[in-house]
Amino acid sequence: MEFFRIRRDIPFMKHALVLNAVSFITFALAVFFLVTRGLHLSVEFTGGTVMEVAYEQPADLDAVRRVVQDLGYIDVPVQNFGSSRDVMLRLPAVAGQTSGQQAEALFAALKAQNPAVSLSRTEFVGPQVGEELVHNGLIALGLVIFGIMVYLAFRFEWKYAVSAIIANLHDVVIILGFFAFFQWEFSLAVLAAVLAVLGYSVNESVIIFDRIRESFRRQRKMTPQQVIDHAITTTISRTIITHGSTEAMVLAMLIFGGPTLHYFALALTIGILFGIYSSVFVAAAIAMWLGIKREDLIKPAKTEGDPDDPNAGAVV
């Protein structure tokens, strides 16, 4: 399905050097903010108090957040779970205050606002659990990257695998850089979004690489740069359809999903936008600079007089 067809190839690779310079600067800034400012990790990673309270009527989450903010907590996750009457809160650890004291003070404030509230559960998440989550999250990220690289190396060729991994890491680091710069809360949901972006980005790279392979077969007189431009141009309509529909869904979560889905949808939005950019101007450009050619994807058939054929010239 195509909305439109572009008759003349767009010279994307002509501007690859400038656009990759922009990518490098953005990547370097993201690394700088990650090193200097770090991520604002959520309670799941740093440890803290998890509270569950229940109301007789559907809870007013905005009113609950105002109570939490009045106690001095900023950006504390407040969300429904199970039903609209049940609310979960995650409080970060506070120096000089125990988990029990935090829960008691917050529940007293909630009780003063609405006497119908009841405390369902209080749980302390230790920092050791948070360290394990960070460790396991990094392992998951590493396994995903390794699996993607092996898949691309088998399906295409090592030059494509290297270029796709660099492009995917470019997307991940830039997402993390945004969260470090603005000090947005980095939670398990955001980590899940980062892993989803990895898969989403590699899918776009595979589509473009597939079209490059197809163009090498059909367009034998084109140079590798012209083949890449032709492959990207012919996938533009497909990119608009798939990424447009996906981004519409993500924006709906971002606008209407409330605070619970806000950072998850925000990470996906950044990842999708940069994923499109990196698949075209990072992955394809790096593959071009690594010297991809028709022989990398299409092995030449041996002729009857091929000297490398051990059976050449044999008579049966």
C-alpha cells in the first residue's frame, strides 16, 4: 500500500556527512549529560516506600498528588491499580526518616483530606533490590543488542550489522540523554520503552537493508550511493504509513494516558522520531562508508570456466 510514489530518487546520501555530524554532536551532548547529571532513577531502582490505599469511591488522583506534593515529594508516581478506587504511591527514601514514618505521615495527610481512605499495604523497597534491577536491566539491554547484531550478521552481512547497532545505540543514548538533561524520572516502564525502541529501530533498518538488497539485484548500473538513495526513496510511503500510525497511538498515550504513562510514551516518542532519522541517515550512511557493494548481498554465480570451481572442466 502506498499513499504516493516518488518518481525521482532523493539524494539522501549527498547530505549524509552533514546530518551525521549533527547526529554525532547530539550523541556527544547526550553522553555529556548522562555523565554530568545522571539519570533521575525511580523508587524501583533507588529504594523507597510503596504504599497502596483504597477509597470507597473512585479516587481523585489529582487531589492525591496535591497532598503528596504538600509533603515535599516531587514527581512521585501516583496511579490506579486493579480498580479506580485503589491507588499506588511510590515514595523515595528520605534521609532521617524511616519507611514507617513516611507511610504514617502520608496516610495521615490523605486521611485528613478524605476520611474514607484506608491503608491496604505498605512495603519497603531496599536499595539492594534497586541495584539488582539496574544490573538485570543492563543485562537485558546487552542481550537485545547482541541478538540484533547476530541476526543482522546472518541475514545480511557484518557491515550492515555494525551500522545498524551503531544506529540503535545512537537512539538509546539520545533517549537517555533527554531524560538526564530534563531530569525526568527513569522507571522500569521507561526501560521497557527503551527496549521497545531497540526493536522498533532495527525493524526500520531491516526494511531499508532489504530494499537495498533488492535494488542491487534490479539496478545493476547504479553505484552503491545511488542504490541506497533509491532504496530509501521507495520506502518513504511505507515509513509514513507505519510510523505515522504508531506515533498517533503513542501521542494518544502521551496526551490522554495521564502521569502513569507519561514518561513511557515520552520515551517512545523520542525513540520513534530518532529511530526514523537514524535508520536513514546513520545506519544507511555508515553502511555506505563501510564500503557495501553488490557482492556483499548477492554472491556472483560461478561460470563454467570459473578457476575456483574444483569441478570446472570435468567431463562426465
